[in-house]
Amino acid sequence: MRLSIRLFTALMGLLLILPIPSSEFTRPDPSSSVAPVSVEPPQLEWTEEDLLKPPNIIFVLSETFWDATRMTNLTFSRDPIPFFRALQKRFTHGTMLSPMFGGGTANVELEVLTGHSMRFFPENSIPYESVIKHPTASLASILSEQGYTATAISPFYGWFFNSIEVYKQLGFSQLISLEYFNPNEYVGPYIGDYAVTRRIIEETVESPGPDFIFASTMENHYQYYPGKFKKNTIDIKGNGVSPEAIGIAETYAQGLTAADKMLQELVSHFGQVKEPTILVFFGDHLPSLEKYFVYKEAGYISGEDDPDFLEKMYHVPVLIWNNYLPEEQKDSLHMSPSFLGPYVLQLAKRPGSSYTDYLGVLSRRMPILPPPSHYEAMNIDTGLVKEYEARQHAILEAEKQAGGERSGFVLGYGEPAIEEVTPGKIKLGDKTRMTVRGGRFGIGSTVFVNGEKLQTYWLSESSLSVKLTKELVKKPGLLEIQVKVIDSKNNILNESKPVYVTVD
């Protein structure tokens, strides 16, 4: 990601100020003790009627999530992911062969959500930007047709990777993007994983029926410079490893602890909720760690010519937890991300499409689709590959020809509301500070007065503050007050109905 974008993101977190906690979800303290890692089975009693209900299906794409202790020449003062590791002993888990390394999250999302493989798109392409321009079948559209509420949660800008348009075309009914998070929810330069956890739980609590949620995180996104987080709680040592490499590895490991804590909070919550729930937690790609620098310093790889490069640098962890299935129902996974969706549909006993049914069968014959250069070594049946490619191309072409537009899509929490403005009447020439109460207000919520954008201070999800300019109060009349949700490119995403205040 460009330095300018990273700096702007950090600046937004500082300028939209006044860190007042917005809920019971509070910023984690990095100096706190490590939570116990015992994994007790959910203590829920299910009736036959309960088990007939469609389960919540929650996917969490955890940014750069990977097991850093695989770099065995490094010694960690403690395990960065103890809860994840404890769950592995009791629930379905394994690895996926990511099509990406160090970046390109959108391409991994595409595989998981649609079942389409990046192997059949041009190299270095981003289908979210070039292909998904019309209604496209996905897990979101399939489950929406079965009565699910499909929500995407992405704590980065809605314009990035054309996300607003893409999630709409994939069949989601709602996208909660960065503009709808709070400025006190940053951990380092990005929104913390705990804030994503909060929104996952909120959406499932507020929805009366089953939920399909696809959430991604940002806290452990590139870069990994020392000092990125307030405090590191993991020390790393390595013989012959430079201090620079150690510093980067420690920062990355600290980010992993937040991901592990997120997983623990989700399991804790849904382990007590009387709703069948499947939670899919996975990494999108390995971290760059400064373009292989740390990996080579730690002796994990010899370089890009390492004979096990694909195995070491492109396999990401995946874990599937649930609160209702028999504990003995546990699989060991080793697949491409494009096969994960069909697997989960089958696990949840949800009907898919003819395409997901085909992919489910295909995955049992060819669970991994590597780059073509590895076909021979991995005994890949090229006939199966060609059939897969032909089906993918035919589906995308048919959807393109069909065109159309999806409806019923909501950004964030919909139209912001103004319930009260104080003071309710303003004296002529009084450049007073005005408070706007209502909600739900986040990073993008900005007060406009008579069409003029004012510097807005976020106080809470229900309160914003601005100072009126001299021009606005120099003559009698009415001030038109609006709250608009704007992004970093000044696009208006949502706006409230106007209210009026008298100046006299």
C-alpha cells in the first residue's frame, strides 16, 4: 500500500479526535496478561427444532494471518496464537494454497466468495476492479435467497478495490466500511480487530434470522515497523538474525495476538448464543515482511529459488469452529480458497448452486489448484483444470450478458439521523460551538451548514461537534444543518434529512 494512503489513514485516526468509548468493546491493553487457552465445548442444549434452523455462517478473513513460529530459527517468548492453536486440536482446520503473497486480499476474497479461481484470470489482475460490474453469483447471493441477511464488514475505505460496487453486485445487503467505524477504534495506523469483532456480534444480535457475514480485518496489515503498536508483548531472538529483522518480526507477532484475541472473543460469544453458528477463520496471504527480508534472515527460505517456495510462502491457515455440530465431525483441510465456500455450504447443510455443487465434487478429486508450473510435480489432471476454466468463463460471460442491477443494498447504518441540535437558537454574530446529536456517527460523519462542510469533531456514535464560522452567523435567518457521510475522496455515501436552526 502506498505510503501516502497509510499516512492519511493514521492521520484520520488522530484528527477525528476525542477518544470516548462507544460501547462495552474497549481498546485492548497490550500489556495485559495472556488469556487462558483452554477450549471448553459450548455448553448449549439443542432441541431438534433448534438444529433444523439455518446456521449463522461467519467468515473472518484475518489480514496476513499465519503461524510465525514456523520460522523455527526464531525463538518467541510466548506463542502469538495460543487460542487458535488450541482450537486446532478439536475442530476442523488445515491450510489453503493462497493465490497471493504479501498483498492482493481482494483476489483471495473473490475465490472464497464466488468459487472462481485466480488461476484463470490474467496475471496481476484484480477482478474486483475489472470484472465484477454486474450481478455476480456468490455465497452472499446464494444465502440471501435462502433468507439470510448478508453483511460485508471491511474496516478500510469503501472505494478501495471498488468495494462498494463489488459487494453490492455479489449480493450483500449491507457493507460496513471504514467510514462507519469510530476514530477511537484505531490500533496503530488501522482499525483494530476488536472493532470488527464488535460489529460482527452487533449484526447477528440485531438480525432476527440467520446471518451470513464476511468480515475482513486491517490491524495487522503491512508495514511492520517497530513502534507500529503502542507496546509489543512478545520478544523474539534468533542467532545471526539482524536487529532490523527481529524488530519487524516482533511487530508482526504482536498483530497476530490481536487476531487470536478476536477469534477468542467470537468463540466466547457464539459459544453462549442459542443460534447454530459456523465460524470460518483464515488468513488471506503471508505477510511480505519487507519482501522476503525476514524470512531469509531467519533461514526460513533461501530465497525465491527455494525448492519449497510455494509450500512455504503460499499456504495460509484455516479453521472452522461451530457451536452445534458433533465434536467428532472434524476434517483436515488442504485446499484452494475457491473450494472453501462449497465445503462450508455442505457443512451447514445449505443448498448451493449447480456451480458450487460441481466445485464440491471437483475439490475431492483436485483439492489444490497450483500455478501451471507445478502441475506435473503435483500430479494435476489438466483435463479437470480445463473443464473448471471453461465453466468459470461461461458463468462470468453469461452474467455479463445478463447485466442488470441489484437492489436493496445499504451502506453502513443507512441514513444518519439528527435528533437534536444545541443551541437551538443562535444569537447574531455568535460563533458558537454547535453539538449535533443523533446517530449513528462514525469516521466519515461530517456536519454541513448551509451546504458548507465544517471541521467536525467526533464525540461519540450519537454526538458530533462543530464551530460555526463568522459568515454563517453574520445575518439573521435559518441555518440548514445536515450530517453527511463522506469518504477520503469526498464522495457522499449517505446524508441525513436537514434540520434548521434560527439565527437572530
